[in-house]
Amino acid sequence: MPAQGLVQDELERVEVLLRARDPDQHEVITAEVERLLAGGGKRLRPMLVLHSAHLCAADIEKAIYAAAAVELLHTATLVHDDLIDHSPVRRGVHTMNAHRSPGTTVIAGDYLFARAAFLASRTDSVRLMRRFAETLMTICSGEVRQMFDGHSAGVTREDYVRRIYAKTASLISMSSQAGAALADVRPEEAGALEKYGDNLGLAFQVVDDVLDFVADEEILGKPVGGDLRQGLVTLPLLLFLEEEQEHPAVLRAVDTGMPAAVNEAVSAVASSSAIERSLEVAREYAEQARAALDVFPGSRHRDGLLELVDFAVQRSF
């Protein structure tokens, strides 16, 4: 994609940092990091950091460290998420917890968090480090909230938005704001990148939640209906229940996670209007993200950020 091509040389330097090995790093951690990074991913978050840095005329050397930091932070959260959710596969690759002990998986994830913080510190930016720490606290708090409050048919739209902001949008937003954190910009420009990142992140996760019902499993890289198997209520399910509050298979799937009920519920939701209604919500968030960038003059990197909005809402459809 053109957005990637504009920062390709810098992304290659980010990859080198991601794979760099500390002298004391255990070989198990090295092997797992290599395997996780080889699993793919579009490097959306590093691209957001780099494009926002160019847009704000920030120090690109520092931005490269920030880009590597956010990608490692993202990777660390996935390691812990997969362990918590007992997920055996991600992006078509076996997760760490599928072949390592829980203790090894937790410590390896912790190491990645620490490595991410180390890379962020190389920017010498207190503002960026503060946003990094705030984002990590938001992610962890959101994960706990999901464990205790996300598994009920009584979840509201407000609950859902709060949860997906913590889970996904907070880190996408931090990535989008990195350029402003590393440069001297006007408050309205910093605020615009925050609004852009918030709405892009929400759009991205809503589309992810739709794909969990309708995607091809090979494209998704994991079984469909994964959230429902855990009893997790997402937007397509919420919108479905607005019209069919007493659908027996859906309620049974939320309550029990039984495979037969989940399969029936996935089919019911996937064939309902809830899918298109959810996508419309994602498009509304995407439009707000695009509009936020109006404060910046036209440029290749502004166009890059706009293209990443299109990617977020159009992937696999």
C-alpha cells in the first residue's frame, strides 16, 4: 500500500530494532519473539507513529524507536491475551501458550513489556513515555474490566465502547499521537491526532468484531466466533439482541459457550442486519477520524494517515 511505501525504509529499521537481542536475553525469549514477529501483521501501529512524526516534523530517529516500542507493546499484550483466553492460534500460527508453560508465557510477555519501555525511553521524551505508561495502564485496566464485566447479555453500548477503547483504540491512539509527543505542535494539531487515533482505533476494533462472525477462518487466522465462545459480548451481538432479545441459541452461547450453541448463534448473527449496522458504526468512526485531519495541510503523510483509515474499515470485505 502507498502508506507503507512512504515509510518503508524506516519500517525496515523498525524491524531490526524489534529483532535486536539483548546480551542477557534468554534463547527461549529470542526464539519466541522471532516466531511472533514472523507471524505477520501489517505494522499498522508503527506506520501511524512514522506518518504522524513526518506530519509534525518530529525527529525521525526518535520516531523509529517509538514505532518499535508500540509494536512490541502490542505484541506483549497479544501474548498475555492469548494466555488469558486460552487461544491456541493467532494469524494462523500457534500461540506461545499453546506450546509453553503458563509461567514461561507470562514472563516472556513481561519481558516484551519491559523491552518496549526500554525502546520508548530511547526517544528521551517524557511526554511520549507518559503516554506509553498511561496507555499500558488503560490496556491492563480494560482487560480486567473485560474479565469481570464483559460476559453478560446485559452489556450496554457504552460498556462496549469503553472496553474496545481500552483493548485496541488506546494503543492505536497513542501511536497516532507519537508525532505530536515528539515535536512542538499547536494544541489543536495534537488534539486532532488524538481524535484521529481514538476514532480509527474504535473503527478498527468494530470491524474486527464483525470479522469474528463473518470472516473466512484462513483469512482471520483463528476460528470464527472466538469472542462468543468466551461469552464475550461485542457490537454485532449487541445489535442482534436489540431485535431478538430472546433468541435461545444466542443466549445459550453467551451463558455456556457450548460449541453447538455458538455455531448456531454465529450463523444467526452473520446472516442478520446486525452485521451491516455494525459496519455502519465503523464507517461513522472512520469518517470522524478522517475529518480530524482537516487541521493539517495536504501532504503525502496526511494522505498516508487517511489511507490507513480506509485499510481499517475495508480489510477482508
